[in-house]
Amino acid sequence: MQDLRRYIQDKLRSRNTYIVALIVGTFINGYGHFLVPTLRGETEPLSRFLAELAQSPGLVICSIVLAYVFPMCVGVYSSVATRFATRPIERRSWFPDHKPDPVFRATSDGKICDWGSQTGVFFEEHGVSKAQDVLGDDTWTQVMASDRTHDEPLTVRFPPTRRNYSVVTSPAPNGDINVYMTRQPEAVTV
């Protein structure tokens, strides 16, 4: 519900919403008040419009306002419905930047070439500059020796945090290695 409210507010803050409503509303008003009467044989549609305005101003003003509000509502609905439908995709794209555990990409020699913002903070805090710093030389050799895909997690202990991590890797299209680390829960002692 909070996302929905935010999407609506974003669309209503957009200048384009009002520009489109102005253009479409003007076409609707021009069509309804001037073109249709002309096509029906009215010789002076402007004088007819002014007569209608004098006779029932509330109805004419409501029809004019509705011609501008309707396209704005359709635009907001369309945009919000699309964003709401693609919300899971957006969330997945946020994943590397919001996951507290390290997610990164490394070249075949271990140089880290891409990482999420939280991973950058983690690496800076612990002085990590290459994959071997966090995975260890043995694990990195194991990753590189196979097909570079490890669906079954490897377990790595990272001494600075004194925590164990499950590590899953997958090859990137350009030959780099995607590394996903998940902190393992600590053992419960009773």
C-alpha cells in the first residue's frame, strides 16, 4: 500500500502528467464543443457554445473540467498500474545495493570489478580489494578450477567478522565471476 501511494505521488509530481492532460483535454474540448457541432451542420459553433454556457454554466464548466481531469486520471492509473505490476522486478534490481551481505563480481584474477553499495561499505571497512581477500586463496582456486558455477554453497570463514558465509558463484557473460555471499546464522548455545 505504501508503494502504491508513493507511485501515485511520483506521477502527480511529474510535470508531464499535466502537460499531457492539458493537450488531450484541449483536443477533447475542441472536438466536443466545436468540431462535432460543425460536422452536424452548425454554422457558428462558438455562438452555440456561448449560448450553452449562458443557459447552463455548471454543466458546461463540468464538461470542460472533466475533459482535462479524465486524461490525467487515465495517465496516473496507467503509470501506477505498470509500476505496481513491475514492482518485483524493481525490487530484484535493488537487491545488490540493499543486501547487507557481500554481492560482487570479480575478474578471473580476483580483481573486484563491480559491487553493490552495501558491499562497498563492507569491503572498505575490512580492507578487501580482491576476491581472495574475502574468500581466501584456496576457495578462489576452487572457484576458478571448476566451471565457475557453484549452486551448492561453499562455506567460507571471514576472520575480520568472525562469521561464516555461504558462497555461491556463477559465471558472468563476459567471463567474470558473480559471487553471492550469505552470512550463516550463528550457532545457538543452550
